[in-house]
Amino acid sequence: MAQRSREAEESVDAPVRRLGVVEICAGAGGQSLGLEHAGFDHELAVELDGNAAATLRHNRESWEVAVGDVANSEVWRPADYQGIDLFAGGVPCPPFSIAGRQLGALDERDLFAWAVEQVSVIKPRALLLENVRGLSTPRFAGYRQHVLDRLAELGYVADWTVLNASDFGLAQLRPRFVLVALRPEDARYFRWPEPLAPAPTVGEALHPLMGSDGWKGVARWAARANKVGPTIVGGSKKHGGADLGPTRAKRAWAELGVNGLSVADQVPTAADPTDLVPKLTLEMVARLQGWQGDEWEFVGGKTSKYRQIGNAFPPPVAEEVGNAILRALHRVGQARPEIELETQLHDPVLRLLKSTNDFVSESDIAALGEQHHGRDASVEKHMTRLMRDFTIDVRRKRGTSYYRLIDFKAFVGQESHDRHDAFSRNRALIS
């Protein structure tokens, strides 16, 4: 078992009161369980998928669980939870996934900007949102800039980082892009959790389960599975089933001696050959995701259970982030100097466009590229990327292009947004 960091131990041992959390897109409860371990009590969990919601209710009968589209006011009313300590969620990943089309603001599943906008209504002390690493790529620099700027307008200091599950005791890499925002007076006490002891290998993590029915080849298999595994891919209702992901992921699992074509119903037995290339069971996948023993039971069919497990934010990672937020809200530790409401600079071009109602010339934008990247970045390429998420007016005059920002295309609650029709049409395939 990985050793906990000194700060995490202090946060657990300190006699501090538990705090409240509202969690949206809660899934089957990976983030939920981690936050609970850290010291947060759920006042509400909102989830679209009926089986995942049933899993939450099955494991925590005292929780209020709302089922349905989180953006539907008939499912829940954000204003009813004004002043909650923590507003958290694992909003859908497909809009930003490198494995997908990266439609971002144009994807009907995109709820990231909407969740940020709810901060203006709920006014929580802290915000926690997690998503795939794809959101950290240059493709979404403008999207990130908008999110950070909006949170600054609302009076929050926000920070984004990539956290790998393998740094917190799990035998898979699983990078997640995590956003935390707090009021300036609390943000002075926030520090990202530090990595723990080296992660176990897949063989070390799963040896007890793989050999639980007397399989004689378990030691040989564990020696082959001698690395941290690739990221578990849960898939969606549009793509993927109860297997270990796309072809590249299956190849990576094969190198560790795992058959990733499907998920097994039972572990290898004493009657199986010692050179068997075994499949993982649901229990093994859950162990790789950070669930321990029988602390959590999943409701639904095999494929549904696999998706619930595979799409979760690993509980140990959520716990460490929760510990860091809890410490900040209780103002534990050494305070940093006063923090200004100035966001990180992810996209200087968008920042320039937002600073004026006038048109900005391509030469001014090119100068920003030289200033921030040490070279003349392609203005046309940058603007094309921005225009996937923003409406931008383009004018040509005397051989020069001029650009003016109109609006952000993402759904933030507009009644007239295209998201509503697209969501209704694809409701059965959205998870």
C-alpha cells in the first residue's frame, strides 16, 4: 500500500469538521467515495445514467440522488444549494477526448462551461471539476482561458493541473485534468497533492485476485505484468463495450499478459493452463481504479458495470484532491502571499480579443505569438482553432485580416442553444 503524504496525514488527523458537497455527473461514485473519505458529506448527487444512480443509492441510502439531465431545472435547482462548501463534478469527457472528434463547445455532451456558470448561482466556497487530459492540449487553450477568466470574474482563483493515478498508489497511469477554484482567502492555503510512493505493477496489484481460485500460473503471470498498466477505458453508449478499449490499449494490455478483448466473468482456476493469457474481471478493473475489497457494489448488467467502473475518477485520487481542498477551506498550514484574481495565461490571443470590442489585426496577433512563443505562430491556424469554440467575425481589408470576438459557442444555460435539440435526439446514447 502506498504511503500517504505528510500533508494528507495531517489533513486526516486534524480535528476539523466535515463539509458539504453537491456533485454533478457523479457516475457510479468514484469521486463521491474519495470526497467522502476526505471529509465531505453529500447533500446531493446528480447523475444521468439510471444504473449509475442506482449504484449510488445502493451504496449510500442516506444520499439524495437526482436522476436526469443535470442542466434540466426539473431534475434539480442549483439555487437551492447556494453557499455549499464544495461544488464538484466529473462532467462528460468525449467532447475533449483525444480518441474522439474533440468537438468541444459543439458537442451536446459538453457541460464544462455550464458547470462553471453555475458557480454564479451556487456561490460555493470551492469548485472541483475533472476531465480527460485532452482538455489540456493546445486545441482547447481558448476554452481553458474562457473558463479561467469567467471564474476570475466571479471572484475565484482557479488553477488547473494534470494528475496521474499512478502517482497515488494505482497500477494504471490514468492522467486526469483537474480544475480547482477557491475564493482568494482560501486559495492561499491550497496546494496540489504531492505524489505518493511508487505505484504497484499490475501484477502486484492483481496477484491476490488473479490467484484467488488456485490458478498455478499466477506467479508467472504477475512477473510478466511488471509495469503500471495503461488507462482503463470505460467507453460510452456510443462507442465501446465491456473490453479494455481501442486497439492500441489492447496491445498495451497484451504486453502485460492480459487479454483485453473482453472482461471475464470469473478468475482463472486451478484447472486452467499456467500459460493462460487471462482476462480481467470486473473486480480486478475496480481494483485498478482504486476501489478496495467490497467497499462498493455496482448495479446493472456486465457492460453497464464495466462502464461505471471504467469511467470513474479513481477514489484515491479524488480523496487526495479532496484533502487538499478541505485543508484550504479550513485554512490549515502555511498561507501563501496574497493572491490576485489574475488567471493563468493559456491563450494570449483570446485574452487580446476579449479586451476590446474592436477588430484586432493579424499583425497584432502575430506579435503575441512572437512574444509568448519566441516565433511567429500561424495566425490563421490559431484563429481556425479558436473559431471551433468561439464565434469570431473576420474582415479582410487591403490584404490584411481583422478579427473581432462575438461570443462563446458552448452551452452555459441558454434556452435557445442547439444543445437542447441535439441532446434530445441522442439522449439514449449519452452517458
